Amino acid sequence: MDAVVPWSRLLALIEPHYSKAGNGRRPYALATMLRIHFMQQWFGYSDAVMEEALHEVPLLRHFAGLDGGTDTMPDETTILNFRHLLEHH
């Protein structure tokens, strides 16, 4: 999918609307969230199932750029909020 999806162009379109680090919890990398969103679309995962899959399937974590040993995983609300961001913009 790295050869087919124009990641850099998509990231550039979304970046102005994506959360910046500030007073709250540090946001996940935009590229990670976009890859998670794409996996949801490709596999038909709900937000809750996507969260669970990230915990259980190393290949999905790897594609998203997450390290299961050191990184926290986005929860279903974070995934939902990112999808709403994309829908809104």
C-alpha cells in the first residue's frame, strides 16, 4: 500500500486540521491515525474492533507504525474522533 496510496499528499491535506500538542494528552502521529483509518475501511472494522485488533495483531500495529512494546494504542474514542475529523473536513 505504500506504493499505491499517496500518503504524503493525504497527510498534507489533513495536517492543518489535525490536533497539535498542547495542554492535553499528546496526539498520535497523523500518519499513524491515517493508516489506522485506512485499515478500518479495508477490513470493515468498527472503532472498537480496530482498537482490539491493534492490541492483538502485530502486523496491523506494524503497518500503523506502532510498537506494541513501547507505544500506547489509540482507543476507540480516539479512532472515532479522527474519523469525525476526516468527515468534517
